[in-house]
Amino acid sequence: MASTPTSHLICIVSAVVLLIATTTSAHNVTAILEGFPEYSDFNHYLSVTKLADDINSHQTVTVLALTNPEMSSLTKHPLSVIKKVLSLHILLDYYDPKKLHQISDGTTLTTTLYQTTGNAPGNLGFVNITDVKGGKVCFGSAAPGSKLDSTYTKPIKQIPYNFSILEISQPIIAPGILTAPAPTASDVDIIAVLNKAGCKTFAGLLSSSGVLKTYLSAMKDGLTIFAPNDEAFKAVGVPDLTTLSNAELVSLLEYHAVPDYSPFGSLKLAQHPISTLATNGAGKYDFSVKTAGDSVTLNTGVDESRVASTVVDATPLVIFTVDSLLLPSEIFGTAPSPAPAGEAPSPTPNVSPSPSPEADAPSPVEVPAESPSDAADTQSDNGAGNVKATALLTLTLLTLSVILS
Ligand SMILES: *[C@@H]1O[C@H](CO)[C@@H](O)[C@H](O)[C@H]1NC(C)=O
Ligand SMILES: *[C@@H]1O[C@H](CO)[C@@H](O)[C@H](O)[C@H]1NC(C)=O
Ligand SMILES: *[C@@H]1O[C@H](CO)[C@@H](O)[C@H](O)[C@H]1NC(C)=O
């Protein structure tokens, strides 16, 4: 099956679609701000909170930048608080100096990235922009009782009409944002959070297997957990986990966490296979990420799982729920004798995550039956959710004809 021209064609097409779809980010806020040392602290915190990835994954965005002296009042707070405050400085609309001075009726509320986190009740996630007498433009939280005490000072970079960086005089602080209990990673009780999020089975396995300890010790350097919900364990076709050896169960659970802080915006931009806590060699126990619009799917080579929701984002810990168990090919692949983790070298993963079209060709391993229809799904998903799908497809076909000629 793997060797039929049609399945190769589909593999190549989907690889190229993925490649193009994940590299269309038009702006790189980190690279732009690197040219301006006066915002180096602001830039640094955009990177460590991964807000830079969020900014880069939004087509239309305005960043309200703070100079290093203005950042100093924020940096004494926990990272999770800094992330909340900075996400209020990322407007999901395009404002250049001209547009700032031409706001209709002189005042407007604009949505920020903070609003999209789901943790901003009322108007907390909006920023009020108001033109005042003398041509001054003021910014403040849209929450009642807030002061408009930050002002526009100068333009930094504009890419009309999608991307803009403006300097403002001081941080925009929403009421309570500095003091509201923002869980820091070490405060988060992973088991309690998972139980509450409908992931009791997964939580139970983490505790009973002892893998929770591995999670906790990895957490300080960044940890992203993909927790299957309870339904996922009951789904049709889920392998019987009681037949796994201890070592396999440990690897399976470690496979559900990534030793890096990777919130949703970063996950969406992932261009390479992602290593997990179970990874014990190059290309082992990793999975690839497929993005279609706002939907992110993880592909293990054996199955696919949709990222359902963010349960906790407490820099540097993030916990997602996923719709299905992530089944690593090292345990559940079509290998003749599945070896426990750490023993005999594992066979090549079934589906090569490499974007190189040649990579599939020499592989002796059969591509699972679902692959071609998955590839077809990808394209129709793109077609439904992405206005640029047609353009992408055209590009793909062009690329394809070049490859094949
Ligand atoms: C953005 O720029 C930074 C600094 O130049 C670089 O390290 C990073 O890889 C770039 N990100 C992307 C997605 O190109
Ligand atoms: C923005 O804030 C000012 C001052 O509090 C207020 O008068 C104005 O109505 C607000 N703008 C909007 C659109 O709510
Ligand atoms: C700006 O965004 C629009 C869609 O909102 C897109 O079609 C266009 O290519 C973008 N332009 C640039 C320069 O990124």
C-alpha cells in the first residue's frame, strides 16, 4: 500500500501543504524588536511567556511596547502575572499612528490577547483607546473605574495593515490583574486539576505508576501535559492498557508530556516533530502537530488526537485536554514484536514526520490504512476553515509539478 503511486502522491501533497501552512507567518516580533535595545526586556518577556508565538500566529495585531525602565515595575511579579499583563498589550486589530488619531467618536474598545485566554471576565480583556485634546492618545483597561493613564509615545514598526508596534508611556494595568491569584506552576496540584477537568483515569494512572514524580521534576524547566479525558480511555479501539508491561505503561504516560513550555499559540507554530518525556533517542517517542485554522491535532503515526482545551496555563506549566490517547508507534506500531521502552532499537516510525518527500520512499514499513483519508481530511479542513486554502493548494500543485518534472 505504501508503495502505490497514489499514496505517495498524497503523502507528498500533505507534507507540502503542512510545510507551507506552517511557514506563512508574515511577521516575527522577536526579530523586529531585536533591532531596538531599548525594548530588550519587553522582548525577552514576550519570548519566555511564548506570547511572541501568539503574536506571530495572528494575522492582524498591534503590540504596545514598553521601554526597559517601564518594564522594571512588572518584572518583580511571577511570570504568570507578567504574561497576563503583557497579553493586555497585544491588540487584535491594526493601529498605526494615523488610525490612532482617527478613531471614530474619539474613543473605542479593542480586544486584546488577554480576552482570548478565557480568564478575563467582563471588560477585563479589552483596552480603551481614547483621543484627548491636543492630539494625545490615551490607553487604559476597559474595566470600569480604570484610568486612561498610559499614552502613545511613538511608532516602532508598521507593516500595513496587519502588524504594528507602538511605544506607550507605561504599562496598562487592569484592576486586580497584579494581585488576582495567578497560579504559579509550583502551586498547581496537577492531580486535582486533572480530576476536575474530567481526566480522572489519566490522573489515577499518573499517581499509581509514579510517573507524576517525573512530571514534577521536569516542571521547573517547562512542561506541557496532554491529558486524555475519561471518554478517551473508553473509546472504541483503544488498546487494552492492562496488557502493557510496566515499562510500556511508563513510556505511554511519559509520552503525554513535553519537557518544554508550549502554550496553544506555540503549539500552533510547531514545525518539527515534538519530543516528549518518553523520548530516548532521535526520532523516538515524538509526535507531529497539524494546525488547521484554530484547531490543533497531534499525530503520533498510529493515531491522531485533537487538542480540546487549555486547562491551566501557569508559565512554565501548561495542561491541555486531548480527545484521544496518544499512541506511540514504539508501543502500538505494526512492529513484529513490540519491545518495551529502552530495549532493542525500535523500528522506524510508521509515518515519517519529515517534510522531505523522499523520506517516505525507502521506508519498508507499511503506512497505516488511515493515512490517505487523513491527508484528504487535512485538505478539506483547510478548505472549510482557511480562506487561503485555495492559494495554498495551487502553490502545492505547482510545487508538486516541479518535484515530479
Ligand atoms: C524569530 O526571530 C528570532 C530571533 O531572530 C528567531 O530566533 C526565531 O527562530 C524566529 N522565529 C521564527 C518563527 O522564525
Ligand atoms: C473609554 O474611557 C473613557 C474614560 O473613562 C470613557 O469616557 C469612554 O466612554 C470609554 N470608551 C468606551 C468606548 O467605552
Ligand atoms: C495581511 O492580512 C491579510 C488578511 O487579513 C492577508 O491577506 C495579507 O496577505 C496580509 N498582508 C501581509 C503583508 O502580511
